[in-house]
Amino acid sequence: MFNSRNTQLDNNTSNTVKTNLRHMAFAMGEMGQSEIEGSRDNPRIVEYFDATTLNATDDEVPWCAAFANFVLKSSGIAGTNSAMALSFKYWGRETKKPAYGDLVLFSHGNGRGHVGFYVGTSKGRVSVLGGNQNDSVNITQFDARTVYMYRTPLTGWRSTTIMAAATGGVVSAGAAIAGASKLATGGAVTTAIVAAQGVTPSQSIVVDGINAAMPYLSPDMQGLASGILGLMSFAYVIYKRLKIIATVQQ
């Protein structure tokens, strides 16, 4: 258990902290999970170890790294798969200017340590949202001088969301193009592709033009036009999602 002379903040503190990062919103939702005294174990804490290679069966095993990995994995972000806190010293890259949601590491020597998510710094105290902090998930303030290092993703927290958006775009575009051959010729083909990408025909003059031209094109040319439109709509969706991500995570 990670107990210290640090200050644990009231759970209501989470209401004043911005949670516009997916993994931080998820972590906030876990606040209040705590170990159960006696022979019983909190099944949720035991579940955290599913994100690691350690098959722990009780909540007495140090679980700060299991919590961090579980939060990351549940948010679509690769962690370390290790139950060791200091495994995160090789994750992402080190930063001297931590941002909200970055990882905070503490080293206690002999390979032991603690890891949590950075919330902020005030008056020389670092607020960390983490697990196994006084046997529970909470936000605790630590002396900033005791921090071992801060880690941040190589490409920023938004990178995983962008990858998810790109994957979703490719899948939906592929599905729409594959299904286009089963539809009647004309506007139905391009409308199906655009609808799959979340873009309405009215958003693009090009879409309207292709729809109008479809009846006059050969089947081969219809397929080519549909493919081009699929790629265009995919690119448009990625562009829009990037703008949303940039706005939300500022």
C-alpha cells in the first residue's frame, strides 16, 4: 500500500478538475474504489490486474501500476502491461513540463515506486490521480521535490484517438464501397458511402456532381467514382475529427 505524509484530497475535488481526456475521465470514474479490510477483496481492484501480466488474486498486492495500465487500456491507449510502477519510466518520453493527464513517477529505491496521473501543481505540491494511494483511488498531493520523473506520450494524448478515428474511417469507407456494388446505380451509391462516413451530400458540391453523373457512367466508372468519393469522404471525416480533438483537448 502506498501510504505517506501526503495530503489526500476529498473526492469532490474531481468536480473541479477538467476531464476532457478520455483516460482521465475514465480514471475519475474509478475514484472511491478502495481495498476491503480483512479476508475479502475488492473485485474491481483485482480486475485492474487484467491489464498486466501479473495474475493477482487479491487487493493486497501493490496495484498503482495495475490501475494506470487498466485506465490506459480501457481508454484505447497502450500501457506497459506490467504491475511494476517503474516500468513506466520507459513509456513514452520524459517531460519537464507535465500536462494534465501525463504520468507521474516516484521512486522509493530497490526497484519500488509509485505511478499516477498528473492533475496539476500548486505551491510546490503535485496533485496525482492514482490507485493504491492510501489503499484507494483518489487525488493526492505530493511534494513536487519527491517526483522521480514525468512521462508523456511520444505523439501526445490525442494520437490514440486520431488512430481510432482513422481506423474507423477506413473500415466504414471500405464497408460502404464494398456494399455499393449491391445498390442501384445513381445517387444511392455515393449517398451510401457519404452516409457511412458521417457526411451528408449537401456538404459537398462534388458529391452532388458525382450523383448527377452516375446514371451516365459505365459500371466500371461508377465503381471508380464511388471509390474516389469514399476516399474523399474519409479524408473529410478525419479532418473534422482532428478539429474536434484539438478543440476538446486544449
